[in-house]
Amino acid sequence: MSDTNDHSLPTVRRIVTGHNEAIQAVIQRDGLIKARRAGHGPYITRLWASDEVPPNANAIQDMGLVETGLSNSGTICRIVDFPPKSNGMVHRSMTLDYIYVVKGEVVLTLDDGSRTVVREGEVVVQQATMHGWDNETEGWARLLCILISADPPVVEGQQLQAEVPFQI
């Protein structure tokens, strides 16, 4: 991925809290996080990640800098910005995802051929299914994506596997 801010959506401000020596809540980090363009088209802003479930709530290092790929063995919180008239790639990760459309709209495509328009303010709970995201509009779309490592689904006795034809 390459660092960039060459799209029309605002740069994301991330605020991270923690504790001081007096056991008081404090701001540990407060700053703008640059989006990075993924090779397959969208722009990714990495906000935070953990490598375990439940996550460690004592992280001192910047967990937004952790390279996770599409998924990991813990949790991932990221913003994904889709350019106008862009098609995503169908994939499956071994995660339970909560996807909130912050701006614009996207089309959720599934491997059964179904297509569902998801608009600003709507949420998709994605349970390790084969899926993709298309932006068929003239404007940008922004999604808040929270991914939590999950056990692989078992359907008709067959354990499903991750299928990821790209890198982020």
C-alpha cells in the first residue's frame, strides 16, 4: 500500500485513551491518520488492532501501525474508502465483521449472486461469508470496519476456509 491523501474524503482523526500512573484516564494519542491505497483500489486507514481476543487494553505501542493484512487472530478496526465507480473483490476472511456505512453507499455482493444496496447509516454483520463491496455511485463511499477473529464456519459438515485474492 502507498501512503496518500489524494481523495476527497477527510483525513481521519484518531484519539486513543489510556491511563496515567495515578490510574486516571488520559489521552495517549491524538492525530490524523493517513489513508493508504491498497493494490486492489480502496484506501485503508488503519485505526487499531489486537492480536488476541479478548484484546489487551493496556497497549502502549501504537496498535494502528501493526501490519495485519486482511485479518488476524484478534481484532481490527479500520476505515475503508471506495472510489466512485469501483468494484471490490469477492473474498472470505475468518472474521465476524461489523461494517457501518459512514458516507455514501455500497453494494454488498455475495457468492450466491445477490446484491444488496447498503446506504449511509446502515450496518452489515458479515459472518465469514464470501462477499465483496462495489461502489456504483459517482461519489466516494466510506465504511467503518470492525473485524473480530472467528472460528471457521461449518456448513453441511464442511469447514470453510479463508479466500483472499488480494493483499492490503
